[in-house]
Amino acid sequence: MKKIKSYLILLVLFTGTFSCKKTFLDETPQDFLSATNAFKTSADFTASVNNLYRLVRAEFYTINDNAPMEYAYRTDMAFYVPAAFPANLVGEFSTTSSIVRDHWTALYKIVAEANTVISRIPASQMSDADKKLFEARGKFFRAFAYRSLAYIWGGVPLETNEVTAPKVDYTRATRKEVYTQCISDLVFAAANLPSITAIPATKDGEISSQAANHLLAEVYIADGQFTNAVTAATAVISTPGMALMTTRFGSRRTETPGDVYWDLFRKGNQNRKGGTNNTEAIWVIQLETDIPGGAAISTTGFASGDGFSLERVHAPLIRDVTVNGVSPFRWPTSDYTGGRGVGFFAPSKYFQDSVYAADPVNDIRNANHNFVRRFLCNNPASPLFNTILDFHNMPANTKGTSGATLSSGVPSRAFYPYSTKCTEPGGHPANLLSGAYPLGLKNGAGFTYQDQYLFRLAETYLLRAEAQLGASQPGLAAADINVVRARSNAAPVVAGNVNIDYILDERIRELGVEEKRMFTLMRLGKWYDRVVKCNPFYASAALTKYNLWPIPQSEIERNRGAVLAQNPGY
């Protein structure tokens, strides 16, 4: 499968320092990119747009253990289990926090690059059709970044032109003004990007009109335009050739245990083309290893910084588990013990249990092969070999990291339930198998080997349900939710039980691990309420001001020509 490759245009600027007249020593650049000859042809703009894909991938799907996970830690869904209890939210959400600064910088980098693409189009040599196409691509990425900024920080500086000189007099636009700009950009993008059904298999991961409408629906909801949000979401859902996957598919479709939900997250199954015919995918970030355009080579990616350490972060460090002094597990192994997890990302009790309480047996998303709570002991040296170690019913004298005694149902770094979305049980790349024992892994394992959904049709249904609820149509909201639940064999919800908290719960069930949860909670102003309700690890440290992150203090200090106001409470 050929995938979108990332290229970075390097603009080499030369400033003359000689005061003498032109001589034969003066040169006119002809065969390298410069400030004067870049952004002329479609190939130039393609390279720059590909860099926008790279920047998105770097922001949301990098090897760094924490950076992409900051959008999931400190939510109702999960917590950083090695941290002290209670969590230090004062430091993590401070005005000088690297978490806050680094994400602000990364998102504005996307804005800056998108503005450059858009601003350079009029003077280019492209056809009118290509000019419109690249404008649509630039505006999509700009809207994507500004939507993210507005959700997390509220009103932010709004810049829609290429900045070619230092600027230190920014002021904050209102959140609504930012939404208005996003909507304008996305309406244009949706009208001028190709349909997803017209994108060839050689361009897996390319944005489409459906991706633009999906994001547009979300921003319309944030802006309170519920009827328009329904229209945008419907434009995606009603696309011929788009539908939820309801039957098993892909190269591992005959394996048991397994189901169609499990198939969605197996390597090679995420894209619409390439033989799997995944009609549910909308925008897929290209991370599959060992192929052109993917994130990394499986044997070197972990060290290179290009891979996404999803498995390493999300799965428990079962290496440290002992029962009566003997480890019941081999580690690492490519099975249902979590690959090479190191135990950073523990699900809240709400995520691992409570959210499934209404229908724990029928909902396939709760099956042990999708959300592992019962671990098969795979160490022949252990008396427990070939028996089940149940997270909720551990035997006496079960210990974890540093010899700490483990309690049933209480997450620790060594032992907690995890979603198999984060790993590839029985399917790790062959060059990472150690051969030392069945399905043994080399220590170089630990990141992700499959492409990742950024937008998936199941979420579009849930967005339309949210819009219908906002438009006082709970019956229509329930109908959309039930499309998603029916695919998972879950009992339908009745209209009277649909509220925003129910939709947030359904998003956890359907989109857990995939979803950048912080965006959803902050878009709705629900971070504080949901954390207090669902995640005791953070509840005692939660403050209402954390519904927004602070503006980085470094940005305020650099902005010497105007006041860049801080968010309330910081």
C-alpha cells in the first residue's frame, strides 16, 4: 500500500552582505528551493501540504510517552498511573507547564504552515482547479488546528495571513470568532475537497469532503448551530459507499476470539482501499510500520522517534506481577497480556467497568478480546500456568512493581485492564518476534503497528446524535446512537435516557483510546464535571478553571506590543 509521504520544504534564505556592485560572482538560484522560487507548481504545494499531514501526525501520534497522551490523561477516561496520588494538577496545568506550552506551539505551527500555503496560492503557476484544491486543503488544516486551540484555550489569537516578520501585538479573538473562522474554512473545504470515494488507494490518509463535513459538524455543535451540524453530519452519513462495518473483514477475520469491532483495529484494516473495503474510515493517520509513508521501521522506529508508542503507554507492565513470588507471565509476548506495555495509561474504573454496567454481556466492545480484564498465565514455570488471572479477583499475595501488594479491581502500574486497540495480539511484525518462546517479543517492540483513525463514521453518528439532542430531538438522537449500539450487539437506548452524559458514555464505549478525550470534554465545558464524577485519581485536585488550559506564560511575555489576556483563575 502506497501512503502519503511527508516532505518538508526547506526555504534557504540568503541575505546579501556586500555593498559592491554586481559581479560575475553573484549567483541566481536555479536548482534549489529559495524564498523566490518556492510555491510555484502543484508539486511545490503538494510537498508543503504533505508537511501539514506530518505536523498533525507529530502532534497527535508521536513516540513520546506523554505528548499525544495529554489529550487522554487527566480526563474521565484514564490517568497516568505512575504519578503520585492525588495528582499534581496545579503543576501540570500551570502557566509554565511544558504540556501547555508544547501543544500550543505545535498547533500554531500547523496554523502558520497552512497560512503560508493559502497565502502563496494566488501568485502560483497552478491551474485554477489546483488553486482551489490546495486552498481547500490549507483551510482544512487551519480549521483543524484552530478548532483544537479554541476547545482547549477558548478564545485565542486569530491569524489568517502568512506572517513574514516578527509580530508581538496579538490579542485574543473570542471563542465564537474562532469558531466562525473554522466554519468558513470548513464550508469551503467541504465544497472543494474530493469525495472520499474518489480518492485512489495510492493516497490512503488523504483528507476528503467527508472529513471536512465531519469536522464541520463538530464545530457547528460547539457553536450551538445544531441544525447545521445535523446537515453536515448527514452529508457524511448519506455518502454512497459509506457505512459502519457490520460483518467481519480483513486478513484475520476468521480468528477467534474476535468480532467486527476487533477487526476494525487490526493491522492493515483501517483504510478504505487496499483490499479491506473499510467503509467506516473517514480520516486515517498513516502509522503502519515497514511500508513507504508509514511511521517507522518496526525494528528501529522505537528509537528513531517516528513511531507512536501506543502499546508501550497503554498496556500494563505485567512483567512485574508475581503470585507467591513467581511471575505468572512471560514478558513481552504478542498475546493478550499487552505486548511490551510499561504501565503508564490506566483506565479509570468508570472506563473499565461502570460504563458497561447496563449491558456487560451482549456489548461486544466489552468482550475480553476487546477490553482485557482476564489474563491467561503464560509462564510454564508458574503454578498458575494456563489458568486465568482475573484483575477483579486476584489471589492472595499478588504483588506488582517494587513488591507492592495488589488489590482486586485497583489499577497499578503492573496490572490493570487495557483495550486491545493499543496493541496487535498475535500480530506483531515478524522481525520483532524473539523466537525464545511462542509469540515472544524483542525489547524493541512497544509502539503501534497499525494506522489510526482520527475520524470514523461511528463518531459521525454520535456527533449527529449530539446535534439532535441540542435541537431538542431526543428520539432522533437515540436512533443515531442505536445504529452504533446495534453494530456492537448492545441493547438499544430509549429516547428518555438520552442526555449529554449518556452520549459521552457512548463515546467512551465506542471511541475509548482512539478519542482525544480532552477535546470533547473541553468543547462541552464538561471536563470538571466528568472528572469529579468518573475519575477519583483527579477528582480531589480538580478545579473548574481547568475546563480551559492557561495561555503559556512565555507567549504572554513575548507579546510585548499588546496584552494577551490570561484565562480566568490562572
